[in-house]
Amino acid sequence: MLNRALAAGLLVLAPLPAWSDLVVLQYHHISDQTPASTSTSPELFEAHLERIRTLGLEVEPLESATRAALGGELNDQEQVAITFDDAYASVWTTAAPLLEEYGYPYTIFVNTDAVGTRGYMTWEQLKQARQRDGVTVANHSHDHGHLARRPDESQQAWRQRARASLDQAQSILEERLGKTAPMFAYPYGEYDSALEAMMDKRGWLAFGQQSGAIGEMSDASRLPRFPMATAFGQLDGLDDKLRSRALPVDAAALPDGIVDDNPPTLTMTLPDNLRSEALNCFASGQGRMTLEPDRQQVTVRAPEPFSSRRFRYNCTYPAGEGRFYWFSQQWVDLSRPED
């Protein structure tokens, strides 16, 4: 994805600050016996942990590190947080022993209705996990349903459905495990502005599945994570992700990603010290997009409509010292069938 020859030739106008942002890694299964789209092989997962250690990166608890990144408090500290969605059994049997060996904290986002069923952690395992230093359990909804409002759904019906899933899961987690961190991971990474408002009202940090680092201009209700399934987590691109920075655009001013026109148009404003011609943006499955710059404002649009429910625009910009600013806009076409 990164055009290094172009990056080398298009330097920024002024030196960029040396501060760092938070990189959050997202995993599901740690297994080579489960669906490839959501699985990371145990060998690759351990290689990730070893690479983090080799690079000298700090692995921190998700909540405190996220708040520090949003507050612009990391300075030159390069930090990583590790997360798992769905509380699959392999998180406990395979990932947890490795993480304990490395001494790395991590967060498990739990969809409570699945706990104890085949292929998932049990409540006893989650309780044992919570008792270990550095392990956090947080909300991933009750039923793992698609929580964005459906096209044929009334506002009242949607609100009742979404609130029930969020609050039932939170109630069960607190009843079973005690006080739970004020964090949420959107099922399938899907959200809309109304769902974001629910997160803000509850004071929850909310995480998607779009790639990128978390920085001072990120939005607490649509926080990025790097998906690390085997297809996306290969070692040849890992350093770029682990040492990436958040593209300094105001995330709160960007669209929530619900598609009105397909392909959608994305417009964002770069800060004065970044040159629009050094920005590279790619559309899922369609390659590099043509930029339409107007001074610091940049507009991108994929050349063809998408046939999938979810897709992304990913943008990178050289940040110096071999690092990249990284930004991803997830799009959701609600007219497409749910998974």
C-alpha cells in the first residue's frame, strides 16, 4: 500500500514533530483452525509480540493509553495496546499464555450472549482473566448484532434495540465480573452518528475496525484499530503499522461512514504543514484513488461502486524517520445484507 519511492520524493515543507500516537491492534481468533478472515495463526501472533519487543514499544492498558493519546500526552512515547473481539476460546488457551509470558496487558471485548457456548470463553475463564494484572474486559454488545439503524427501522425501534443490546451486556458483565471499563467495540466495526451519540452520552470510548493510530485529533466515539488477521498482519508491513501516527485531521468533522451515494466522496482538510500531493489514498479492492486537492482540502472518491456491505478508504502520508501518518475511513452500505 505504501509507495516508498513517492514518499521519499515528496517531503513535507517543514520538520514534523517527533511525538507519537497510540497504535491499537485488533484480533479475533488466535488459531489456524478457524475462519481465515478473523484468524491469526499462533506463530504469527507470537511473531507480532516479539516484534513489538524488538522495536522497544511500550504495551499499555487500552483505556489509559487511549485517554493519554486523545489528550496529546504521549510526547515521544511509542505505545501499543492489544485487543480481542468476541472472547473466542483461543484467546484464553493460546493468546493469554503468550501475553503473560511477555508481560503485556490486553483487553477482551465480550458479546455476552455467546459466553460459554461452543468456541467461546466461559464466565469462569473470563473471571480468571480479570484477576490477572493488566487484563481488561469490556462491552461488545449482548447479541453481536448490527447496531447502526436499518433503512426500514423507526427511530424509536432502533433506539430500543440498540439500548437493550448495550445495556444488557453491561449489566451482565458487571453482575458476573464486577465493575467494567467504560469502553465498547462496535460489532463488525459498524456505527452511525446516532450510535456514536449513545457512546458519548455514556462516556464510553468506542472502537471500530478501521485502521490507523489514535492521536489528539481522533474522535472518542470512532477510534481506529489495526485488524491483525493473518491476511492483514504479515510481518513485512507490521513495522509501518506499529510505528504509525494518526493523520492530523479532525475526525469529528468527517462523515460517520453510512453510504448515501456509492461510491462515496470523502473530503478532509490537511494542516498547513502537510502537502496534499504527498498523500496516498486507496479504496478497498480498487487501488489508488486520484486526489482532488483545493489548497489544504482534499477530496477522494473511488472510481467504481462497491458491492460489499463494508469497505474502506485508506490514506497514508510520510511522517519522517521511516514512519507514516495513517488514516482509514470505513464505509457501510446499509442497503446490503447483514452478515
